[in-house]
Amino acid sequence: MEEVKTQKIGLVTDRLVIRTPDENDARDIFTLMSDLEIAAITGFRPMNTLSEAEGKIRRDMNSGLMFCILEKNRPEKVLGVFEVTPHKTNTVSGEKCNYEICYFLHKEARGKGYMTEVVKRMKRYLFDERMADSLTIAVLPRNDASRRVALKSGFTYEGLERKCGMNYLDEVVDLEYYTLYKEEYLNPDEKVRKEKLTIASKQKWINDGGILYPIPGYASLLTSPGNGIFRIYEQPQTKRLGLEKIDDTFRFDFKIYDLDCEDIMSKIIKTWTSDLFRESNKNLGVIFNGIKGTGKTIAAKQLCNRIGLPVIVISKPVDGMLEFIQSLHFESIILIDEAEKTFREEQEVLLKMIDGVYNDMRKLYILTTNKLSIDENLLGRPGRIRYIKEFANLSVRAVNDVIDDNLKDASLKEEVLRIVDSLEISTIDILKAIIDECNIMEAVPSDSTLNIPKAKYRMQIISFDNLDVKAHQEVKDYIKEHLVYNESVADWLRKVIGTDESKKKTKKNMDLINEMFECDVDIEWQATSSLATYIGKRIGHRTVISEPDRYGFFTVEADWGDTELWCLCNEIDIPSLYRGNL
């Protein structure tokens, strides 16, 4: 075996320190090596006590076989381990030494390219100073992250050996082997290197009992899983991830009514297929937001069908999913329904997936949300989420079509339309409930027993759209200073103050506010179930977060996270969701 080393080793990269462990590292190493998730994907037997870590450090401290990985700016905390095991063999050309290497990182340090940085430095150290003839990495088939590191570091896929390893549960497992030879490291031939990179990047797929698994390198099977709708499948025994085909396309066994989203769909398709965006090789993120029944999920599925790429539906996070998705070597759509619930506890994983820093190929992320309570780092960040489409009330066309298709007694249509116009919000589910009631009772429901959200009132609201939060107080102070006795905010905003010659129209105070504060003042009606405006009250897609002052000013928080300034006009009217347009 290799001669025992007595000196401490310290290596550095741009961001990291790689050094010999010492006794002060015991607790951090125990934390890493007692983690069952790391043990499952790496293969070592997890530690049960701190003393095991202390013993391992004492044994490996001077052997030069174990290294700690630390960030330069946090040198007190061990975030990963790199181990080497030398194997010497006699050949016709003399004794050869191969180092088998093993590495793992704390979950907080993953997705940053750290391990690729470590392997690059350790290759130089092992070949130049430890005189290695070759390096080998053994990877459990489900360990997508380690596989990616091996391929990015220039290792060649040698093959899959069946039932040749043991995991910590004493189960026999398969291992994939990746090797880098010293000749390749010292004298890299550009043609050979490019051929190997091409082979490594041409990911193959194997159909194993209906589950599609990616196999790198020389495996001569499927170049991609093909088009269709897939979900991520986790093999129960090995935890290996693959794709299970659900169907060839999204199918709808019902009529789809007007969703009022043709413009946004055309925009998404044009952006995704444009040469300019394709050359950027970036992911594209889209959110369809709205309460249940507004058609956002149907619209998302229609968009998937129109684009025609493989669609991977994610319904829950699974271990290794981030690395698995990023390693897919084909363009695809990632559809996440109710993303704010699916990734409630794993928002960092969602961010990293959409960022796609280590993508092999670009992805189109389509997220549906009932409420925009997802990670704030997705909102206002077009590099992550480029488009947000709000799905709210049914279009006039959809209302009429649903009634015409489902109402048995056509003579009741006008009364049904009046009920719809009095709702606080309209969805397909609510409209069909009203129609079902008519069909059952043979009359339009006239009492309040039907559980539908009818608006009792309409209140007039002044909204200051696109106004910076820092300017809220300044706008309020300016308007208050210019009000005359008994003049309302709405009256002052509507007051004519001159003529805009460039636009040949009268200029009002609201135009002045727009110019001064770079916002858009609008006075509109909002349906409401009560006259009171109080903290926590819902008004459309917004929640009141401060009560009105004596001038009527108050703030609301939109479902997409923005804080907006509103003002109550105190004018009440008979509610009308569609304002007479039905």
C-alpha cells in the first residue's frame, strides 16, 4: 500500500480550502457522515456516535487519504469530505497505482459547482504529487450529482457493473465506473477530448419495465425519452430516478371554454422559439395564477400541447430531483401545478431548478399557483419568471357559451346572467353550480341558500398602480396639502388644471400625479361582500393590510407580493361584476 504521510496537506481553489482533517473537525464530520441521505447516495455506512468521527480523524489525520472541504470565507466549518483509496497492481510495464476517489457535500453547499472545483484541484495533486497512474470514481446509479461531476471533470464512463457493491443497508447494488488516466491528464489530445465530451453529453435512455432511466456514455439505447407526458419515478430499492410516461399528450374529455389567454400563450411560444432567446441557452419561467376554477391549469396543459416538447410533471419534491432535472440532455417543459404548495418546504430547490446554472439543455418552467405566495425571489425577477398571467373572472364569451351549452330552459338565461353579474367572482365551477340548480329546480335560485360568492355592494376605489412603496407617503402628503375644504380625493384627482397641447386634451390632477410619481392613477369599481374596509379583508386578488385614514387612504397586498396604495371614495353602488356587458 501507499507510504503513510506524516505532513499535513493544505490545498486551495478560487473559493475553497482542501486540507487534512484535525480533531476540531470531529463534530462537522460526524454531522456529514451520520446523514442517511448522504450515505444512501454515496454508499458509506453512516456513523452513530461522535466518537466514530473522532476515531476516523485520528486514523486518517496523517495518512493523506481524507480531506476536509471548507469555504475560504467560512474556514471554521467543514462542508464536505474528499477521500482517496490507493490500489496498486503489477502490469507488464511495471507497478501502477490507481486512486479510487469518493466525495460528498452538505446539502447547503450543493448546486454551486464546489465539487467540480475540488476534483479539478485534486486531479493535479494526485497526478503530480502522489504519482497516480489513474483515478476512478464509482457512482451509485441514482447519484446524478456525482455522475455530473465525473463527466465535467473529464472522466470517461467505463461501464456499469451489476451487483458489485454494498450500501449501508448491506444490500448488493450496481455501480457505474468513471476513469481518468494520467496520459489523458498530462497530454490531452483535443480530438480525443472532444469525442469523449460528445459521447458523455449524448445521454442515452433505457426502458426498464416501463421506467426510463438515463445512462451516460456508450450505452447504445434511446437518445431521449421521446415526446409525451412524464412524471419522475423513484425506484424503491435503489432510490434511482427515472421518467415514467403517463400519456402521449394532455387529453381533455370536456369542452374548453374561452380562457382569455391567447395573447400570453402566443407571447410565450414566440419567446421560447426565437433565435435570440434560444442563443441565450437560458430557462424560461412562466406563472399562471388564479383561484381554483379559473382555468389556469387547463391553460398550462394547452400550452404544453402546443409547444410539443416532452413534459415532466412534478407533484412533489424527491431527493436528487434538482440534479436529475438539470442533467436532462434534451429541451423539455417542467410543469408544476400548485407550486406554492408543492415547494412550500423546498423553495430553494425550486429556485435552483429555474436558475438552471448547471443545465445540460434549457427548460421551460410552467408554474400554476392559487396564490402568489411562492418565494419572493421569483417575483420581480424576469430572469427567473418572465411572464405572469392572472386568471380571474370568466370572460363574457365564456359565460354565454357555458350557459348556452348547459342550461336546459333557455328562457331562464337572462335571469342567470343577472345572478352572474352580481357575483363577487366568477368561475366555471360557480357558473355550473347555478346552472345545475336551474336544471334541477326548473327555476333560477332566488334565495341565499346556494353557496356562491354574491357581492352585496360595489365600492369605488382609487388605485395608484406601479407606485413605488417609498413614494406612498409623499403622494398622500401632496394630495392632502392641495385639498380644499370638503373636497374629496376623487374630486381633486378629476379636477381639470389645464390642457395638454401635445395630446390635445384636458389635463387633470391625476395626470399630474402620474407624471410626478411615475404611476398610473385609476378610479374603478370593486365588488365587495361588505361595506367595511378592515385589515385582512379580501378585495379581488388583494388583501387589506392597513385601515383607511380619514381621507380614505389605505394599503393592500397583492397576491403576487406587491404593496399598493389605494384610496376609498365612499361611493356605493349596486354590484355588477361585468358592468352591464353580459
